Amino acid sequence: MATFIAAAGSFVIGIALPIDFPLNNLVRILDIVKVQKQTIKPTVTPTATPTLLKVNIKLKAGVENKQNQSLLKLDDNQPNLAIPSRFQGATVNRVKLPSQQKAIALTFDDGPWPESTVEILNILNKNQIKATFFMVGRYLKVYPDIAKKVAANGHAIGNHTWNHRYYQYNQAAAAKEIDRTTALIKEVTGMNVSMFRPPGGILTNGLAAYARKKKYTVVMWSVDSLDWRNSMQSLKQNVLRQTNSGGIILMHDGGGNRSNTVTALPSIIITLKKQGYKFVTVPELLQIQEKEMKNNHKNHQLVQNVN
Ligand SMILES: [Zn+2]
């Protein structure tokens, strides 16, 4: 277990896991994933089912239900939208990947917004890449058709509160901001929301605390384009200078005039593609990290066995 914690630790720079996250359960989840995969193949081994039963019995009922739900989510028809259970209730601003694995996530906040959101969707489509949109409930109420387009194009959607204010929130007020927005996203797009981004990136005013309690992944960023205040040229330089593998890039599709963002985006995408970057949604980025941690754990076990 100590080696596993060390292995996990080396990959989790930049990620805040919940303090009480049970690491021994994680090892079991990974075992269940392995066994469940075997059971659906025709070449199932006779030991697969008993192993699964044994592992399941070991788990406490509540924990087991929650984990099985996450596993089911990984198997559904939208694999780019499922969040691995380790990141549910955690705060993430990037993931740490080996340098040869150049994956990054573009994120767009404060929409849906007339013109700019659709223009950004067209650019993403043209480049065949998927991104993540953090939507504001009161704009979604006005522009539901734009949000439907975002969902129909296969992008991930997160919650960015109803009103986008920088107040201090008690739990009831935070619940109203977040629950109402999640409910409307579900109603409009049919999507289950599992990511939250606090307005202004404020983590201490009660919103992020409520989101974590409700097991949302709180998604921050590692690359700030400052597109809301910068010229087109300097926003591009900002992004290119800060981007590295595993990064989450913050841009805006709504909340004001985003013509600079729309104009700079194609060139940012082309340049990063040339540098070998692959664009993924935030859930996909977390899935890549999950896989890395699993491999790293396996490698450590091998070393242990050899020793
Ligand atoms: Zn915002």
C-alpha cells in the first residue's frame, strides 16, 4: 500500500483528492473493472466470477453502490463524459501526464451566448475536436437552443452557477445556484452534470464546498487565456506560453463580446496541434490520468514481485 500511495502521489501533482478518499478501495475498484471486463467477453475465465464476488463482499454496501454507479457510467454510450470515481468530489486544475502523452482540455465559460458560442462550435467542428463548456443557468434559460447544439456536437457540459456572482453563499443559497442550473442543463440537453466551475475561480465562498459535497468534480484551470481583457494576439501568446501536457485551458464563449476569442481560437488550435497536442474533454483528461495511475500501480507491483 505504501508503494501504491507513493506511485499515486507522483501522478497527482496539481490534483486535490478528498482527504478521506479510501485508497484501498481504489485498488479494489481497479480489480473490479478488470474482472467485469472479463465477464462480458466470451473467453471468460472460470475464476472471474468468484473473484468478483469475493471483492464485492469485502466492500461496504454504501461504498460499493456508489462505485458501481461510476463503473456503469464508464460503460455508457458517452465515454467522453464519464468521470472516474476518484475525481468525484475532488478539485482539479490539471493532470500530470508523461511528457509523450500530450493531451489538453479547452474549456469555455459563461455561455451559452448568441453568435460566439456557435462560432466556437463551428471552429471546434472544423478541427474535429471536443471541448468542455461551463454554462450559466440564467443564460441557458434564454438560449436553450445554443446549449442543445453544444450537447449535440458531443462536447462536455459543466455547471457554472445560475447567476455567476461573487457573493458569499450559505449552503441553502449555494444549493439554489448549483441545483437549479444542473436541473436545467438536464432538462435542455438530457445530460447529467458532474462538473462544477466556481465563478471567478473562487473556492472559498461556499459554492465549491457545496459542489464537492454533492460529488461534483470542481474543475479549475492551469492555463488562463485572460481572453476577457486581452487583445487577440496576447491571448494567443498567453495560451501558448502556459500550455503543457495535462493542462486545462480557460477561455470564454459568453458573458460579453468574445470576438477576440473567436478570432484567436483557430490559430491557437493549429499551433498546438502542430506541437503534437491532442484536444480532449475534461472527463477524458481525467480518464487518461486514471489509466496512468492504474498502469503506474501495476508497474510498482511488478517491481515488488521481482524483489
Ligand atoms: Zn465565469
